[in-house]
Amino acid sequence: MAQICDELGFNIVAEGVESELHESVVKKAQIHSAQGFLYNKALAFNVALSLLKKA
């Protein structure tokens, strides 16, 4: 499925990546974007907004 989406020009984001095992499955599927608790815990709105303003 990831290959088909890539060929069609879609970007895939794997959500819910919570462990290194999850991350390895995502990488094996050649999905290049992921989010989840492995990378960062959920942020309060004001914290997220502050980070976006700095970017």
C-alpha cells in the first residue's frame, strides 16, 4: 500500500508510533514520516503554538 501511495504522489504519515518495534515496522514499509509517543508526548495547545511560532 505504501508503494502505491508513493507512486501516486501521496505522503503517508504513520500515527501511533510508540516503540522502537513500531518504528522498525514503519521503516520496513518505507514510510518516511511518523508521529507518536516514541518521538514526543502530546503537548498542550499553548506549548505547541509557542513552538510553531519559533519555527
